[in-house]
Amino acid sequence: MKTNLSRIIMAAALISAATPALAATGVREDTSNYLAWGFLAICGLIVLFQIVPVISLAVKVFKGLNGTKDAEMEVAPSKYR
């Protein structure tokens, strides 16, 4: 009798553990598509706004390395030597 009761308890434990797997057979509808795309768009805007100053700084550095100047610089007079 004790062996049968042990087997019944073991079978009930196995069956109760397997029921969540059987419950997930339907197709899941995902309705967060707009939220996910909105989040990715905001992340893209943040990256874009951080890249714009880098590009402008890189252009100025390349202009400085090539020696091209926008305006001729005048030498300031030194009064105090």
C-alpha cells in the first residue's frame, strides 16, 4: 500500500509539473510592436544627436590639419614686453 501511494504521489507531481507546458500551445499575440519601435526610434535619435557634434569637430580638425583657414588671422600687437 505504501508503494502504491508513493507511486501515485510521484505521478501527480509529474503531471502537475507538465501542465504549464501543455497550456502554452496557443499562438501568442504580441501587441507591443508600436512601443518597441518607438523605443528604438528614441534610442536612434539619442545616438544621432550625439554623433552630430563629433562630425562637426572632425571636420574642423581635418581643416586644421590640411592648413585651410576660413579667414586670415592678424597678429595682435604686444604692448608689454
